[in-house]
Amino acid sequence: MLRLEPMLDGTPNVRNNRNNPMERFKDKVVIVTSAARDIGRAWAVALASDGADIFILDVTKQFGSINYLPATPQDLAETDRMIKELGRRSVAVQANQCKPGWSRSRQCVTTTPCLLPSLS
């Protein structure tokens, strides 16, 4: 079982009750949306610490109907850095996966095998 527990500095602390957590997602690629911060970042880092290579997406722009500050490109870059610091591969893309047609997201997913070969 994968458990996320925040540490005092706010970074995720991953605990897994399996003998070798780095093997749990070995040779797997996981797509995490809204990964620039908060729970999306926590999941991306947790999965990377369990051995996954991560494809991270986030919108990173303000929408008129949202009353809080959006994630920034710097937030997405920080998540990317945290994953790579764990020795895993990461592809970070600014994209709106909710947009009709999913054109950018679909393009990202179809090009990922070139960037993260273990997906193919």
C-alpha cells in the first residue's frame, strides 16, 4: 500500500509496506495531470520514488473563472527536478488536458515513447 504523508517542510514522505518499493513501478511510465504542485506533485514524486518514469502535465495559466493562483511553469519545473533527483526520467509539458479535442495532450502522449522508451 502506498501512503503519502507530508513531512514538516511540506515535501511528500512516501512509505510503502512492500520489501522493495523501488521495484513496484519499475519499467512503467505513469502520466500525472495537475502535477505542478499540491496533490499532483505528491503523486508524481511518490510514484517516481516507487520506480516509475513520469510524464507530468499541468495547465500553468490563469482561467477567468478560477479564484486562486494557478500553478506556474516554475512549479512544473520543480516537480520535474524532484523526480529527476530521485533518479527517474521525467517529461514535463504545459498542456490543458481538459480542452476539447485534447490536441496537445494527445500529441504529448503519442510522442512520449520517443522521450520515455519504456512506454512503447
